Amino acid sequence: MVRVSHPFHPWFGREFLFVRVTQTWGEDRVFFVDQDDELLSLPLGWTDAAPVDVFVEVAAGPVPFPCHGPDGAGPADGRPRGRRPRV
């Protein structure tokens, strides 16, 4: 089964019988069968068959280093924020 995961697609949340993933029309597409046994396809990224994006997974986690100083205002290394003055 494959689920449509694109939030603006009219089939969002519906599940279909998965057939295969193939590169067609210059992009990876998921082919599936609907309730009328018709072979249809959608872009891979619009379904839950797409692999997990590693950047999105890492970005959703905790920050591995402090981004601000102890007072919560400036950089953790104590340098002032903003541009350096021109010399």
C-alpha cells in the first residue's frame, strides 16, 4: 500500500495498492492501482514511498550546540552580534 502524503492533493491520506517506482517523465513516480483497477501514478515525493530526507530528520532534533550566550542574547563565544566595523 502507498499513501498520498502531499497536503494539497485531493487524495491526501488515501491508500492505494502499490505497483512500482519508476523514473518517468524525468522524475521518479509511484505507480499504483485505484479501486477501479486503473494504473495511475504520482511523483514519488507526494507519497509515503519517498525515502526519509536526512536533513529534515536531523533538523527536527535538538540543537547539538548552543546558539546563544548565557544571557540568551549574543553568540555563545561572547563576541558582539552584527557586522564588524569597516576599517
